[in-house]
Amino acid sequence: MGIAERREREREEVRRKILDAARELFTTEGYDKVTMRRIADAIEYSPTAIYHHFEDKDDVVKSLCAEDFSRLLGALTHGGLAADPVERIRQLGVAYTSFGLSFPNHYRFMFMTAHRPDHEPSAQAQQSFELLRSTVAEAIAAGRLREADVDTVAQVLWSSIHGVVALLVTYGAEGFPCAPAAPDLVQQVIDNGIRGLLAAEER
């Protein structure tokens, strides 16, 4: 390995440490309380070293969001998507849940940590939601789901599945009332959410 390659690898290793530490701090302490110095202290580097990799705290957040939503987007499309739009909605719900439960710290940062009010969603975040939105539009156009505003239906479906993932990430199956959580809880939430939106002839 040449000197340039070794330096690039070392640079990437430091960048990885910064992002992992920042994600943990944003999740546990909140966006407003975390400073670049706090991130530097967490990995025992000087703040100057952090600024060699990121302009400021918002640059760190943008990098984390792009990285984490890229991972989510990959999880949603892994193995291909069903041709039937209703089945595809179900499939996306299962994949989304699997991602959240497999990467709980990433999920907390992405969906359970307040960022700046003017924070722009990353392109990857928009693409992830568009997978659901376009599938909902297709299902409505095909008469599979009842006529309704596409954006609202997509928001309703996402909100319901986020709720169960957030609860499982926060409390775990053993923390539920009448624990443990039902083994098919996720599937029931997905099925009930879809059932309430089906066209009359589909029910």
C-alpha cells in the first residue's frame, strides 16, 4: 500500500469515528446540546481535527443523513419489489421495520432526534419516502385503495409503521404492557393499516 492510499484509509477511519460518535451524541443528548468540541472530546481528538473533515455541525448531520438514508433505501429495495402495489406496500413496511430493529441507533437519529427546523431532507430520504408514495399512487390508480389524497395516505401508512418501530426500539418487546409484544405485532400493524385504506371491493 502506497503512502497516498494509507493516508486516505486513515482519513476515512477518522471520518468514520467522527460520524459514529456524532450519531450517538445526537441521539442521546439532542442536536442543540452537541457541539463540534463535544464530538471531538468523545473520540479524543482536537476540534481542529474535526474541522478538517466537516465544515460545521450541520455538515456532520447532512453526512449522517445521507449515509443512513442510503442504507435504508438499500434495505427497502433489497431483493426487488413486488409487482402488485398492495403487496409492495406490505413488503416496504416489513423491510422498513427490519431496518429499524437491526440498526436502532441509526433509526433513533434519523426519526427520533430533533434537528434544526430548517433542516432539508436528504435526497436519499426523499427517495425512500417516494418509494412508498409512488406505490400508494399506483394502488389508488388501480382501484386497489380507496380514492384519497396520495400524500396523506402515504403519511398515514408511514406514521403507523413508525409508531411500532419506535416503540420496539425504545422499549423492546419485553417493555410492552402485557409483555412480551405479540410476535406478529409488526405484521398486524401493517395489515390493519392497509385494510383500513382498501377499496370497498377489496375488503
